Amino acid sequence: MQKYSYKVEGMTCASCVARVEKVVKKFEGADNVTVNLATEKLSFESRDKNLDIKQIASALEEYGYNLKIEKENVSQNGTESGNEEDDSQYLSLKKDFTLAFVLTLPIFAISMLIDFSFFRNIWPFSVEQTQKILMILTTPVIFLSGKRFYTVFLKNLRHFSFEMNSLVAIGTASAYGYSVFTVLFPEFLHNMGGTHHVYFETAAVIITLILLGKLLEHRSKRKTNDSIKKLLELKPKTAVIIENGIERIIPIAELAKGQIVVIKPGDKIPADGIITNGYSSIDESMITGESFPVEKTAGSKVIGGTINKNGSFNFEIKETGDNSVLGQIIRLVEQAQASKAPIQKLADKIASIFVPGVIIIAIITFIVWLITGASFTASLTNFIAVLIIACPCALGLATPTAIIVGTGLGATRGILIKNGESLEQAHKITTVLLDKTGTITEGKPAVTDIIIRGMEENEFMRLVLSAENKSNHPIASAIIDYARSKGAVPEETNMFENKTGFGVVASIGNTPVLAGNEKLMNEFSIGTAGFSKEIASFTEDAKTITLVAVDGMLKGIIAIEDPVKPSSKEAVKEFNKMGIEVYMLTGDNAKTAAAISRKTGIKNFVADLLPHQKAETVKKLQSEGKVVAMVGDGINDAPALAQADVGIAIGSGTDVAIETAEITLISGDLRNVVKSIKLSKSTIQTIKQNLFWAFVYNVLGIPLAALGMLNPMIGALAMSFSSVSVVSNSLRLKRKKI
């Protein structure tokens, strides 16, 4: 079975995803067809080596979709990233928008000012000449910048398919066509008397605004693709293997099961495997979320993409590529993104009925007026009036303006929202899942308690700092930071030994110092009974303990933990008030999870989770009918963030988490998750109000136009007024308190 992946240009909504999948599934030999709207990728598998990709491309072309077959990416025994292709689609959008924007500015200014006497006094051209100038300026906007809308509309029309492109094409073509007719053949409208208005500015502004929306949407989609790239960058490009007793550097793509890999301090681990000899501590936080490096010895499992700290070892490869833990995370992110159907815009749903309905009404209007004896000009005018009043300007602005204002308001509150779909979805959230490390907690170990007996604190801290100063372990770093904050100054050690998995042994002057866990104390036959109550208490609170012995006697105990953020407990209270369930997901053990749960008031938690298990937890809750938001900051959270209905990343977290999530909290304050949900509810309410007013004008205006009681100029005025009301209503969002 060979896997294929192609970029598809031209998809705009969920109906496009369904249509592309339906077309490809018709080809015998194409199996497991999926379309990812976020990455604009078509993926499928096939055993048929004779499958004609060009035929698939041709079939999709009939619907207005461009399959980039020259960018085909085959996955062979591993996830392949391929070279980043030039984003010609984005550049094309940007070029079309720039042209439209430059031309629309003077079109709009002239059209608005020409009705004022002061402008006509300084404007050297007559009304008729001005209309011709507007026509010349508008024509490139329609036929160059707006070409994409008409092309898609005509191709979809052959299959009786309608969406927002249809509204844009019909609305702008009607406004432009009527205006050109008025300029070139004014005598045909002479019997109606007066000067007939032109609507070039209407056509130009609609094209420009829609292109701007598509440009912003496309930029958002491009960023989504970066999450997979960031994951792939976790692995090194090369690895050192032992072959026939000789070390050899090879590309990571050539790694295979059974090979022995050499790992030195600071190296990234290239694949999953088992240590054969040596020992070290490994930073696995990007995979497990565990804040402390994990001690590893012979027989321990290592995970590709993690970082070796200060030891050296050899390991035997057990899994590579797609089958590795990192490969599975990458695949889970891709699958979760592909399985999430984007929200079907209400406007798109109604447009499928509204657009053909308006066309039918306009045609009936034209025929009825002709039959009843009206002139061709009058019939044509009423036909155009129906189309003009149905121009989708307000309908097109209803959702984008509310989303623009809503996302802008969120940005001022430290809430970055990637796209309108996630802003809409957030108001439905019933369950919030919180990662522990770096999300609920600070993500950095710190000293919380210190108990000293039998010596002065200053002397104790001087000796501890001197002993730990040569260690690069995170626990040692926390102790060093604390000791320095107390004014301690380290001294040179006569002897220092870092005992992996135990602690440190040092000699400062003539004073022997031990700092480590109970195993270290037992090795040197140092009793801990005098601190048994404190040890039990700190252990119950899931704190990491460092015991300090001086001259063979236990003198103190230092408790270290990853402290809970001050805002976490308050955020949990807010969720409870809103009736939203809160779960904590963590790779830490159950004891640590229970301690954090007690401190924050979180009733539900799941511990000892690997990345794919977090995503499975999300799926389980979704299967129960819950709308799930996942909040996290690490690479290990990426699959769950992608699987969740709304992924929310902490801004201080990894780039992968931020790119995978739909919402990013700059400050890392969990109270901003509450604000995100409140903002979503306000935005949705505004969108519904906007859509209501947008359609009210059409519902009232279309019958008036069909009855000949509304000429195109009044129709355009009504349409413009509806747009103003929609924008004004959206701007009210700025005054909302969240």
C-alpha cells in the first residue's frame, strides 16, 4: 500500500472537503481518502501502481480545484516532510488584493464625493465623464482581481453547486454589468428620466473585502502547517552508529532497527530504542511533559526527539519513522486536524438556497413585466434591481466584521485567536482539559520549604550551594537559585562527584557534604529518622526532597516542587461558575496529580498519560457528546490540542503547541481561557444579529424590487445601509467586558 499526499488549491469550506473526497473516491484503487482543509492536503492510499493521478486532477479541475500533482509526497516507511513549496496561491491572492485595493480607494472616494457640490466645483469632469473614469478603474478589479470568483462560480454552475463565491460573482457582476450598461447605453434608460446612478464602487469594494478575508484566512492556514515541521525538527539530521566496531555518521533516513547508536552529552536522540550500556539523564519534557530529566541506565527505553543531558550511552534502535513515538505524535496531529470538520458558516448554508432563489425571482420578475406590457428597459431595470438588493455585501460582512472586532478585542486582552472558526466554536465548550506542567503550574522547579537543624542557616546554605554548584540537574538549579537569593556565595570544592540517580558528594574545605535522596543517605549509612515526619509530609504533597548531610550527620531537608500559578485556582472557580467541567491531564504520577488537584480545586484528573493517551482522553469525552477545549504548552500536548474541538496554547510554551492550537494565551494566565469563552459567546451573538439584519433588507427589499417599487439606486442605497448597520453592530463588541 503506497501513500500519496497532494496540495489542493481552491477549497474554501467544509462542502469543498466533502466534494473533493467524493470525486476522488469514485476512482477505483483510491482508498482511505481524506482531505485536510487546514493544510489544504488530499491524502489517500493505493495498491494500484497504474492509478492515473492526472485523471483525478482533471476531474477535480471540473469543479474548480487545482491538484498540484508536481508536489506529490510519498511516505515510505516514515513520515516525509518534503521541501517547503513556494506558496504561489498566497502570492496570487496578495497580488490580486493589492491591485484591487489600489484601484478601489479612488473609486470609492470619487463615488462618495461626486454627490457633494463642493467636490463637483473642483472636479474637472462631468458626471458622464466621471462614470466612464469609474468604469475604467473598476474593470481591472472585476476581470483581474475578481477573476477567481467568476471562474469558480461558472465551474460550480455546471454542477448546480452554489456557495459564497456564487453570491460574490452574481452580486458584483450585476452591479458592474448594470453600471457598464448605464454608461455605454444611457439612451435605453432615458424613458425613466433623471440621471441614473452607477454602482462601480459597490462591485469594487465587495471584491476587495472578500480578497482581504481570503488573504487573512490563507495566512492562518499556512501557520497550521508549521506544527508538523516543528515536530520533524525535533529529530537530528544525522546519527552516529557503530558498525563493525567503527563509529560512522549516517543520515537519519538510513537508520534501521537493530543498529547501535552512540549518544553524547547534548545530543538529540534520533529514534526509539533501549540503552545497551552507559547512563545519563534525559530531558523528555517535549514528549511526556515531565519537568525533571529522567535518569536512564542500561535497559532503559529512550524516545526519539528527546535531549540527552550530561551522560553518554549506546542504544539499540527499536522503532523509526512513523512507528516511533514522535512519528505517532506527528501522525496523530495530522489525523486530528483532518478529522475536524470546520464550522459550516450559516451564510454558506443559506446561500445554497438563497442564490438560486434570487436568480429565479429575478428571471420571473423580468418575464412577468414583459408579459404585462412593460418596456424591455423597465423589465431589465426591475430584473437588475432584484439582483442589486440581493447583493451579498451585508451578508459577506456579517461574519467577518464581527470576527475581526472579536479577535482584535481578544488581542488587547492577551488572547490570540488563529481563525474565526475557533472563535465561533469556543462558545459551545462544555469541558476544559488542562495540562499540568507549564499550564496549571509554572513549569519550573522551585524550593518551597527548607528545614535546618543543628547549624546556622547561612552556613548551611553556603555548603549546599558549594556542593550543588557544579551540577546541571534542574533540582540543583532550583537549590542554587534559592541559595543565591539568600546571599550565599559558593566556595571551590576539594572533591565533587555527581552520582546519577542519587545526588552529589562533595568536600568543601575539610567538610564533607552529601546532597541527594534517601538512597544516597542509606549508601553512606546516614540516619533520617529525625526528619521522618517532614519527609512523609512532603512526600504526601508530591514534593521532591533533597536531604543534606554535613560531617556525616543529617542537617537539613529541602523540598522542591513545580509551583501552581496564582491564577490557576481562580480560573477553576470561574469554570465551575460557568458550569464547565475541568479535567487535569498529566504525564506525572497519580500522587503528584492528586496534590495539584487539591491545591487548585480540580475534581477530575488523569495521570501517567503519554501524548497519544491525552488525545484518546479527548476523543473519549467527545464521544460522550461533550465539546472539549484542551489547554497545554508542550509538544506532548500537540495531538490532544489538534484533536480537541478548541486547542488553547500557553504563549510561554513550545512553538509546536502554539502552532497546533487555535487560540494562544500570551500571558499563560488560565483566566484568559474563561475570557476566550465569554468573548466567543459575545461574538456569536453579534454574528447572529448581523445575519438577521442582512437578510431583513433582502426579505423586505426583493419583493419591492420585483414589484417595480424599488429601482437599482434605492436598492444599492438599502444594501449600503444594511452594510453600515452590520459594521456598526460589530463595532459594539469593542465595548463588551470580558
